[in-house]
Amino acid sequence: MVPSAACADHIDEVLDLPGTKVLMKPCGKVGEIVEALERCGELSRVSLVADCGLPSEHVCRDLGSFDPAEHPSYFTTLVVK
């Protein structure tokens, strides 16, 4: 498993890997990750969950509708299928 901060720095390489990718706690790197996913045409295959199980929980099943300016919380997970 590669830490999400490292993934953001090498996101194109990570996206080339086979299988489902789980990026946990991407914090300030979400904008960069979204841009890379958009370049690859992968946004529709990505789900985002922030604050899972908390009253502030946010689920985005299609990252194409996500606004990176929303600054997801520290407890954010991205799943790339």
C-alpha cells in the first residue's frame, strides 16, 4: 500500500496499476488527484466518502460532480474501480 500523499505525487503511475485503488486521507492533495483522474477519463469510476459514520458524512458516487474547492476532511477515502 502506498500512502495517499505519495500517491498524489505519483498519481499517474498509481492509476496505471491494475485493480481497484483505495486512496485514504488525501487531504490537500484531492485537487491534484481529481485533475489526474480527469486526464485519464476515470472520474466516473471514482467514489469519495468523507467522515464515514459521522453526522457530517459526505458520499460522492461520481467524482465528476465533486468540487475540489469543497476541501474534504482529513477522513476522506477515494475508491477508484
